[in-house]
Amino acid sequence: MNEKISALIVDDEPLARRFVRRMLEKHPRVEIVGECGNGKEAAAAIREKNPDLVFLDVQMPEMDGFTTLETLSAETLPQIVFVTAYEQYAIRAFEIHALDYLLKPFDQARFEKAMTRVYEKRADREQVSVEQKQIAALLENVREKTSFLDRLVVKTGGRIIFLKTSEIDWIQADDKYAHLHAGSKSYLVRQTLGALEAQLDPRKFIRIHRSAIVNVERIRELQPMFAGEHRVVLENGTKLTLSRGYKNKLFEILGNPL
């Protein structure tokens, strides 16, 4: 009953990984078998090391936590404790299936509650098997019926507001953050542009530059520039650059206007 539990820590922030590692080191039953800084590394490590438990960050560049799980088979699914800075709708869906998650910033007491659940489920092998099947079924449902965000949770001025995606004019990258431009207002969210792009309807929101996504319905005009680039003029007068590498996808959505 006191056999070792192998654990993998996945987070794109080194400090966050170190924080989880320090807390896990207080648990002699847990053996940390590795750390990963992105989803691709995590998927490969899970297949190779077959850990019992994974602390998985939801918001990661290129491949987020949910996409990482989608690449795995039911047989290789470990127990998952999600770690996130935002309580998005997808997390609630996983919560229905009795999965735990840690909402950043969390403390040792909250971490211990998560570990208590890990030990309890570990003791009940049958329950672990049922949970794996539930996760696999949920992921299969996600694959078959992809849904996109229709609103975003935004913290601003000490308040939490729900911003409809239809209100967004364009999105600007800022390292691991993004600025949501909606009318005369701008909101800062702790998500990368890539993570947001994966959650938005690609028929309505299109990447036009490595640092910009636009709401197609807000585009008023395209102006040819040099070297195959174009200027994108939005309804509110905002002018953005359409890079040559992104123009084909935008033109396809707009019905090949040029």
C-alpha cells in the first residue's frame, strides 16, 4: 500500500515547477521522475516514463494541457492534477469527472488536499481505472465536438468581467500575456497568443502576424504594401500588418479578395 508514486511536473514556468517540486519533496511516497516545460515534452515523457501522477499546467504555449492529453491513449493516461491561473470553462468539464486542479496561486494546505485525493484514489485501483475511462471518454467527446470560447474571464481593476469574444476587435501578443482590444478598452490576460488562438473559432479569428490576431468581422479594408505584405484596416481605424506567411489563410476566409 506504501509503494512509490511516480510523478511528472509540467509547467512552462521554471519557478512554478520548482514550487510544485518543493511541495512534493515533503511526500516520501512520491518519486519525481521528471519535469517538462511544454506540452510536446510532456506527451513524450508520459509515453516514455508512464508516470502515475502528472501535475499539468493548463496554459502553455504551442500545446496546452488539454491538447497534450488528447495526444495520449487511454492506456497511458496517468492521474492528472491540473494547475492553472484561470478557472476556464474547460476545467469545470474535467471537474465533473472528479479530477482535481490547483488554482494559482495556491498554498501548501491546498496542495495537501490534492495529495490526499491522490492517495485515496491510488488506494482504490478500480476507481483509478474508472477515472481513466472517464477522462478518455471526455477527450473523445472533445475531439468529436470541438467547441470554441464565446467569452473570456478577465480580471481588471479588482473586478472579474466576462468579455464576449464577439466584442473583441483584435488581440496583441505581449510575451506570455495578451492584450484584448475591444472598442476603446484593452484588457490584459495571462495567456499566450497561441493558447488563445487554439480556443477561438478559426472562422472568426485569424492570425495575421506572429503577434496579432484579428476578428474577421472587424476588417474594413486591405491595402497592398511591399514584399507581399498588406495593411489591415479595422472598422475603428486601427491599422495592422498582414504578414506574407499568414495572408493565404485570411484570403481563404475572405473568399480570395485579391
